[in-house]
Amino acid sequence: MPLVSMRQLLDEAAKGGYGVGAFNVNNMEQIQAIMEAARETRSPVIVQASRGARSYSQDSYLFHLMIAATELYPEIPVAMHQDHGNSVATCKSAIDQGYTSVMMDGSLMEDGKTPSTFEYNVKVTREVVELAHARGVTVEGEIGTLGGIEDGHGAGGSGLEHLTDPDQAAEFVKQTGVDALAIAIGTSHGAYKFSSKPTGETLKMDRLIEIHKKLPNVHLVMHGSSSVPKELQDIINQYGGKLKPTWGVPVEEIQLGIKNGVRKVNVDTDNRLAMTGAIRKVFAETPEKFDPRDYLKPAREAMKKVVAQRMKEFGQAGHAGDYTPIPLSEMAKMYR
């Protein structure tokens, strides 16, 4: 099965009332972990690469690993997504390479740090929509700005500085024609999202529900949605790590989001924590080992467990065989 349009995955998720995890990758072991979890749970999946990941893997390696994934797991619908594209050129390069979905994050300027204007955001996102839809490729936009920084991208600060305005969100969708909309409701990139378990003061689920009421037919996206489980933090610290106590987005809040229009849920930090904990454990318990496979295999297995758990919690498990993939050429005709 070739790579599938993300729009189709999200449309099907909306019909089925579930969410689809979008998991970030930088290397082979992470892709293998995600695909094994998808097979184990029979889940459709979104695999995404940030600009940092594309640069780290020299782009071509990552893309060809994704092609290998579709050959080895033909029964799994997989969309490949550019996460946080900072410019039209970045999105175009992903589309040209064969990505089936791109995010144009015009909420920040091209430096990926400075919050932009509404007009700028509409202009660059609209440009990417025209370019992408002509080739059947899905576009995610963002209105409002997340806190924190990941892979050099992000405005920093807390997640509460630039929350999404529901009226502006409706106007943005109307003017751009995006397929999916990332919203800012208090979450942040990275491990340090909240300094205590989030409440309605720090994680604005009521804002999400309000946006969904205004845009009932738009696929919403939750960024910065790792749950940062204490047990994963503890393993790292038990074996020599020094993570400060931190809280992520509780799974039950994500599930509330899924009941209110969230169709794509971005998870990265949880997988990083799982892998690092597993590697630290091997180094601490068997310091005589030096074959990378001796620590990368347990790391891959640890990440697979987290991904499989999220797939069940988001509701996508069991839905891999529900539909026949629509080729991008057909998607392009549908957009026309």
C-alpha cells in the first residue's frame, strides 16, 4: 500500500469518532517501533518529520525508510507528514519528495520563533493549500501559538500566551481552505509542559470545545500532547538521568478532545523518554555491552509499547482495514 493522504485518515477518524496519533521520527528504530505497534493494534497511523528530523536524517534516508515501512506493512494505512513547516519552500520540498501531508505553521514567521500576524498566516497557508491540493496532498495550518520549543521550532514561553481565538479560527479556515487546524489551548512542545497536573486554568479544554462548536466539520489537531508519564521519567532518573518533575497532557483530556473534533494527536516526548530510559537501563545494568543493537532493540521495544498504548487510548486501534486508500491523484480531483 503506498503512502496515504492524511485527509483520508482524518475523514475516516471523524466518521468513526476516534483520533489518530501522529508520531515524530528521526531514525529507523523509531519508524520500526511505530509500524510494529500499528500492526499489533491494527491501526492507521501518521508518521511525521520535523525540519530538524529531515536535516538529521539527510531527508532521503527518512523518506526511503517510510517507503520500506509501506512495503513491509502493506495492510497499514500510513500518512507521511511534514511537521511545523516554517515556509512555503519547506512545504514544497516535502511535497516534491513524496510526503502526503504538510503543516504550514504560519503562526510563526519563517525563523520559526517570532509570532506572525493573522494576514501573514493566511497568505502563506493559502499558498501552500493551492500548491498541495493540486497534488492531492493534505494541509494542516495553525492559529494561535504553542509554548515551548522543539527541534528549534517554537515561540518559547508558556502555552497560555497566544491561545486560539475561536472567531479568528473560523475566519482562518474560511480564507485558507486547510484540511486540519492545529489550535493553541495551553499545551507546549517538549517535556516541560506543566509544573503540576494541568487544570482548567492551564489546559483550556473549554476553548477547544468552543472552537469545535464553531467549526464542527474541521479536523482539529492537538500539538504538544505527550502525557509525560511519571513511570517513564522515573526510569530515566533511576539510571542516572536528571529530569525535573513535570506533567504532560493527561490521556483523559485528550479523549475529551477526541469527543470534540480532535482527529490528530501529536506525540513525540513520550517516545523519546521511553527510548532513553531503556538505553540508560542497558548501560547501567550491563556496562560491558557495546553493540548498538544491544541497547537499540530494548529502546525500540519500549517505544513500541508506548505507541501501541496511545493507539488504543485514542481509539484508532482496529481501524486499519476499514477502508481502501484513495490515490493522491484521485484526492487532487476531489479538491478540484
